[in-house]
Amino acid sequence: MTFLLQHISTRHIGATRSSFALRDLSLSIQQGEQVALIGPSGAGKTSLLHTLACALKPEQGEIQLFGNDPWRIASAERHAMRARLFLAPQTPPLPPRQRVVNAVLAGALPQWSAWQAIRSLIKPLEVDAAYQALMPFNLQDKLYARVDRLSGGERQRCGMARALVSKAEAFLVDEPLSALDPTLALQTLNVLQQEAQKRQATLVCSLHQVELARANFSRVIALRDGRIVFDAASKDISDAMIAALYQNGNDDDYVNLENEIDKLAIIDPMPRC
């Protein structure tokens, strides 16, 4: 099992007194599983990804990654655990004046020594690895371009290429398709899914494109107001459930959503052991 969360509550990144971003949330994700996260803006998708990546410490509940609680082990062990994860934020942290080759090779930093990292800034160490990572995204001709010369979609795909040079056992990807047209979005998603399948890595991907999530992921977790609303096989998710999930949030919407879930008996917020 890659991830196990039991009754997790956590606040927004950097917040101390704000309301909880995640509330009493429980789930499990098996090694090699591919899961989509959907829900309205502010539902808690990004906070969940950061919690899974050991970037956000829960205030309540228990978490296990690869069989260990990351917050009950030494910092050196936690650092090693993070090296097994690849977190891709919606806006990739790419230095604007950096060459694409260096930006992509940053995905290998957790496996490099400090000396290797410094050397690679001067002269990239694994140019072929960066080139091969860019090819599936049709960006190989941008290998030596500066990041600030890339379009928004090219930057986003460059950030995804980092995942391919990493040695991660789990990809945690936040809105990787937001700057892409439908054709590039599907191509990029296919690359990520194929890479995860090839290395038997776990993939957890938040998406605003609900139909892409339903068509390409066998399991979909829907969040709203920091809670899991349903955790279901994509084939069991009805249009009525999706419509209710994205409504304004009045009591009638919640009742409608609960009724749709009850019809199928698919809500599954508790860990899958």
C-alpha cells in the first residue's frame, strides 16, 4: 500500500488559524493504482496532494506512506521518503532564465549528491535523459531554450518531463492540463499514465476536466469542502452526481448528491485494506 490516511484534518499551507482544508478524511491508495481527484475549486484537492507528498503535516489523524508515518520518523528518513515521491504543482517552479535541460534534470535532484547538482548547473550531467524525457511531450527541440521563452503550455509539459527523469514511485500531479488544448491535454495525460504503468508507480492526479477523469481513470475521488463526497469506480459515477458536486453548495444540492450516491451504494471514504 502506498498511502493510508485515517481521519486526517489539516489546514491550508502556511495557515495557523484558518478553517481546515481537509476534514476527517480517510482513504487508501494501493501501489501502482491510478486515481483522479475532482471537485470544485477550493475543495481540498491541492491540500490532499501536499499531504500525500509530506509537504503538509496533518493536525489530526494518522497517515502512512509506504508503511511508515512520515511525521514520526527522523527528518533524514522523511527526506528519503520524499525522494520516492514526485509532486508536480499546477504552476511548475521553473526558474525563468534557466535552460530547459537544467529545468528537466531538476527531477533527478533527489537522487544526486550536492556535488552532482552543482556540477549539473554548470554543465548538465545527463543531457540524453532530459532529451528522452522531453520527446513524449514533443519538446525535444526546446532542450537548450530558456524557460522564459516557452509558452504556458510548454512550461507545463516541461514540468511533467521532470517526472520522467525522476525515480519516483508515486506521482502526485496537480492540474497538469490546465494550460493545454484538448489534444495536448490527452497526450500529456497518456504519457503520465503510461510512465506510471511502466514503472508500477502510483499516480494521483487532480483534474478540472471531469470527462477526462471519468474516461481515463478507473477510480475517481470527489472532494468538496475538504471532505470526500464519493470514492467510486468511474463507471458508477452518474451525470447527476457530477452536476450536484459542482452546484453552489446549498442544502438541496447535498441532499441530491447523497440521494444519487445512495442509489448506487458506492461512497467509500474509509481505507481499503
